[in-house]
Amino acid sequence: MGFFIDKHHRRKSSMAVTAFFAALIDLFVFGILYGVLSEPLYRLVRLGSEASSTVVQGILIALLGTALCCLQFLLRDKRIAPYGFAGLAVVLLMFYVGASFLDADVRSDMLRLITLFGLLPVLVGNAVSWGIFLALKRRNPQLVARRKTLQEEIRAAAEASAAKEPRKKAAQTAPQPAAPAPQAETPAAAPGPQAAQDAALFGPEGAGGPMSGRSEQEEAMLLYMDDDDDETSDY
């Protein structure tokens, strides 16, 4: 539990890991911008001296990269953007430390290269992002709330679960809607006088029964068979 819980019995925050990945994203953005814009800016921005032209070009790239990286303020946690630039400063410091172990003839060139491409993005990015973050925090003091202890989180979860119980019981004890009453069957219509007359003369098939659909040939055949039966009975 000590790996996940601090000495104040609070869950350890994952902001350090989040800031590390945010710094990697910032580093990737600035690397892409330097690779794409260095040549066009070198042709377009030409001032009196080479050093001033390089500084202005670096400031333009740093401003554009900072604007892109500040889109992280659209995330729910507003600390990600400034913490990412703080992590970028740590990365720059690591580059300086690594360059200090190089040979003397290569060290100066490497330090100059690191300063040329890394110093302005770190300075401009931290200044802009921390300024925005502090302005947001001043407007909303609850932007960075105090982290709850483990006991407080358990108590809050228990209270939320207890608050849901009455609603569940009310939903279970609510009266169910009554089933619709079955529709009464409509009585069959009484046969008309014409149908009664046809039934008396021709039987049920003449009154529209199931055998009323016989053709004239079938009727003649049945009549002929009836005559044959009568003759046979006479003999």
C-alpha cells in the first residue's frame, strides 16, 4: 500500500507521470516546428546581424509552439500544460548536464546548439503557461482542490451509495401500471332475409356457406348424380 498511499493516507497523484508525457509532447511539437520553419524563417527574417536574426526566428517558433502546446488547457485538469513546460525545463537541464560530460572540443558546440534550440521554447512556454494557469486559479480558487485522504474517499463513496438506496426502493415499490382490459368480441350479424331464403331453397351452400362457390358444371354434375341415384333406388 505504501507505493500507492502517501504518509498522509492519500492516494498518490499521477500528475508526475502526466507531466512527463506532456513534456514529451511539447518536445515533439517544438522539434517538428524547428524542422519545418527553420529554413523559411531563415530566408524571410533577415535583420542587421546574424545573432539578432537567429533570436527573432527562435522567438517566432517558440511563440507558435507555445500556442499549440497551450491547447492542453482545454483538458479538464488545467495543471497539465504548465507542468508539461516545467518538465520541458527539466529535460533541457538534463541536456546541459549530458553535454557537460563531453570532450572540450565538442562541449562548446553542443552547449551552443542546445541553447539555440531549447532555451527560448522553455522560457517562453513557462512564462505563458504559468501566467495563464495563475490567472485561471485567481479567477477560480477551487481549480486545484485539496486531495482527499483515503478515509474521506471511502466515506464519500458510502454516502453516495446510501443516497441512492431510497431512490432504488421507491422505484421498486412504485405501483405497476394496470394491464389493459380485454376487448369484448362483437357478436356476428344475423343473416338477412335473402340469405335465409337461399338457405331454405338451396341449403347452407346457397346462403354463402363454404360450398357456395361451386361452378355451374359442378352443380349440373351433382344434379345428374342425384338423378342416377333416384333411378337406381326405383329398381
